[in-house]
Amino acid sequence: MRIAFVGKGGSGKTTMSALFSRHLASTGAPVLAIDGDINQHLAEALAPAEGTPVTPPPLGPRLHDIKAYLRGTNPRITSTESMIKTTPPGRGSRLLRLLGDDELHARHVVRAGGVPLMATGQFDDSDLGVACYHSKLGAVELYLGHLVDGPGEYVVVDMTAGADAFASGLFTRFDLTFLVAEPTRKGVSVYRQYRDHAREFGIRIAVIGNKVTCEDDLLFLKNQVGDDLLTHLVHSDWVRAAEQGRAAPAGPDTPDALGTLEPHNHHALTVLREAVDSQPRDWDRLHRHAVEFHLRNARAWADARTGEDLSAQVDPDFVPGPATLLP
């Protein structure tokens, strides 16, 4: 299952991405965390309090190589240069298994706090004024487009802040989107933007209340987001200690590697996983959206830039899924 964490800057979505990834990994589930935020902090959030963050080799600078690898022998893609971030897979494309034995995972995955991690890479000085961060996210979009993940496997992506994800089709690549919202008017403003865009494409959103300190906070969130509120987290001394690089405070044990995380917050992570596991995978929908956004990009700019009709890259008889991995 593919899960996105989104929200206003400072809402705690990176912390939530890390907590949920560690929660999944502690149960032995195959999980891959991806830092898709312009501010690359997921490695730090995943690292144990006493550890040094391990940064994976970034995906963004290797986008050309990633395209060449995923292109495989697909005859509809005439060259690597004609392959754009939205190019959908077809017969002959290289499809990926989660954390499979392939060069892309071997080159770009490291373990951070016990969780396999990939990252887009930072927006550096050479990009200023000449590049858009979505060019780096193109590697994540291609990765998810060529990934055939199975039941009980999880990809957790920490997305850019705000509603910026809607500037590309990446927001359609997920089975479930968790929107992290503080109990403030600014905290729920991004929810309204996401809700309105997501409804157009049938994207499911579930709201996680964060930094809830009292019943008034919880009532505010319920009034603002209604039934979309899935669960909430309370103030966490455990999280604050981890973010400050200190050992977690003493308290009641929890049954996984999160140690003494507050019982209420640990239960919230369980609720998140139950919500993810109850969401059925719809390969037809995922691929339909991928094709739609590819055709949009082709018409808007890519045909002119490449000098080709990129609608020809769509294989009309191909839908990715487990059957496509069979010999």
C-alpha cells in the first residue's frame, strides 16, 4: 500500500511519517520510507535519539539514469530523453518489487533507524532560479508508477508542505493520503484545499489531528473536518525528547521499537495501519490516473519540448499489477 503524509508546514507530517514507518517496520512488515519534501528531514526523524542521520544517495540527480533503467525494452519509448516523469509503464518496461534485488534499490536505499529510506535530494544553490522542485519529485513519480507492490507491503512518502503536491500528478499515486492538521484555522486550511482537489479524482483523505492538548482542540477539529477525522495524537514528551536528541522519557512500555511512546499515541498509529489495511488496491484507478496526467503533461509542454507525440507512449493493453510480474 502507498501512503502519503501531507499537511501545512510545521504540522508534524514528517514526524508522523517517521513514527508510522517505524511502527510498521517494528512489526516485521516490508516498508520503504521516501522523503519527498523540499526540506529533507525524514532521515533525521527516523534516526534514534543517540544516532547520526544516515542520508541516502538522492534520487533527483540520477533522474536520467532512473529513466534509462525503467525504460527497459519498452518499444513505445523512443529514447530516454523522450521519457518524462509521467510516462506510464508498458510492455517491456522494468517493473519493480518493493525493496527488490535491482540496481535502483541497491543504489538509493539506506536504513535509517531500522527503516529502509529513499530521498529525492535537497533543493540546492545550483537549482535556484532555474529549476522547480517537482523535477526532483519526478523520480518518485516514476518509481511509484513502475512499482508493483503487494499486500502487506508499505511505501510511506513524506510529501511537500501545503497543497503543492497538486502541481503534479503525484497525489494520485497513493492508496490513502493522511493529512496532518493542527487544531487551528491555518492547520485545517490545507485540508480544505486537499479535500476539494481530491474529490475530483476519487482520492481518499483521512485527517490526523496533531498536537491536541484538550477537548476544545478535538472539538475544533471535529467541527472543521467532520467524518474525515480518523484519529489524533496528543502532546508527546517522547517525540520532543527524540527531536532534541535526548533519550525517550520513562513511561509505560509499548509492544514495539517505539518504546515508551505514550499509549494514546501508540494506539493512534495502530488506527492508521488499520485504515491502510482496509483500503483495497485499485490497479485500474492508479493506472487510469497515471495515463490521464501523462496526456495532460504531453499536451501542455512535453510534446513541444521533445518534438514527439508522447500519447504514443501509452500502451492501451497494459495495466500494471501482480500479473505483469509473471514470466
